[in-house]
Amino acid sequence: MDRAAAPPRWLPFVVLGIGLMAVSFGAIFARFAQAEGVPSLAVACWRLGLAALVVTPIALWQSGHALARLNRRQGLLALAAGFFLALHFGTWITSLEYTSVASSTALVTTNPLWIGLASFVLFRERPSRMMLGGIALSFGGSLLIFWSDASNAGAGENPLLGNALALIGSWCFSAYLLIGRRLRAGLPLPAYVWLAYGVAALLLVAASSSSGSPLSGFSVTAWAVLAGMALGPQLLGHTAYNWSLRHVSATFVAVVTLGEPVASAAMAFIVFGEGFAPLQFGGFALLLAGIYLAARGEKS
């Protein structure tokens, strides 16, 4: 029966392509929102908050029983997941104020490397040679991007700060994924997504309030962009990835996500006229090759 219910062989690849394009618009939408005067914390807050509101009826309808039986351990893990997700979007979206879309998205998608390292440190999972080679290549690519942006005044007001924030965003997203892997073992996807997005949005509301960053009073265009971020990159993009995991390998999905910095950089070139320095381009190539090797070398 499962075989009869399986989708056509080509469908997961189409869905992954749609998800990739949706996620790749995240940096472009964030730039447009910032240009409309929306603070970076507010961009992150509304991206997650609106997504959580859309997911609420689905989570309550499909996973209300699981939410009602939520235990203390699951509640603490949900708080931790939301905390790191809030930090991820807060730091990454802020990085776009200071560095190029290409550098920011290339560095923030290095999470497979940090997950591999964390798995070795925390769970004693021995990395394969491919994983070690991927880490080495990606580290070299990151250094090239930092070096190139440090001498490129056109990359942003402070490209080194922007690149550092993007890396911190990648570390936070890695922690979010590691915690989510534990939490998802006993919690349905709608319930998990609703908890993680909701907690992250509430934490970003608190951060915005304490820093004096406004969450309202924006233009109609700004609200349209924020809604687009929630519906496109957050819901459509990530949902497409999660759906595809039931039909293709996690390694293949990880490799497909390498297209995000490439697609985002291409769109930034078309929309904002952001070009590439030769050294920066070399860094992107090394970084993507390293993440590809790391994904191929992943054992589980």
C-alpha cells in the first residue's frame, strides 16, 4: 500500500527545486524589508511570527493531542530550539546590513560542517575522511571570503562584522537542528514547528522591546515583504525540504541546499547589482565543495 501511495519519482525533485527557490528569496526579502526601514530584529520576528500564526490551526488540529501531553523535558527542549532559532535569524538577517548577500548566505549555510563537528564532540561519532576533507576545504573557503571582503569596500559598511554574524547564525542553526533531532523523535512535525517558531518569535519580540526596536508603523510595501518572507522562504521552502525527506535521502537534501547561496547571489546580482571579486568567488567554490564532501561523508 505504501508503494501504491508513493508519489511519482520525479515529484520530490520538483518539490525540492521549488523549496530551494523559495528559501533563496529569504536574503532578498530581508534586504527589501531593511530598505523599507524595518529593523533586522523586526524582520526576524515577523518572519517567524507570521509563519507561526499560519501553522497554528494545523498544529492544533493535527497535533493537539501531542501538545496537550507535552512533558517538562519536551518543553525545555522546545524553549532551547526556539532560543537558537531566534539567535540564528537575528544574527543572520543583521549580517545582511554589513556584508554582501553572497557572502552572508554562503557562510550561514555551513551548518552541515558544524553539525559534523558537534556530533564528534558530543556523541563521539567518528567523522569520515570525506567529512574531514570537507571541513578543511570549507574552512579555507571561509578564510578566502573573509580576506576578500576585508579588502572590498563595496561589500558593505563592515563586511568582517557581517561575515562573523553570518557564521554565528550558522552555529545557532546547527544547535537548533541538533536539539530538534531529539525533540522530533517524540513530537509530530506540525507541533514541533509551531513550538519552535512561536518561541523564537516571542523571544525576538522581547529582544526588540528591550532594544527599543519598533515592531510596527511600517509601510504597506514593508508588510507585503514580511508576509512574503513568512509564506515563501519560511513555510513553502522549509516545508518542501521536510516533505522531501520522506522520499529522498537526507544527504541528497543537504546537497541540494548548497544551491541556496548560489541562487541568492545570482538574484542579488540581478536585483542589487552585487558582483563578485575573484578571491571571493574562489572562496564560494571551496566552501560549496567542502559542504558537498561533508554531506557525502555523512554516515547517518
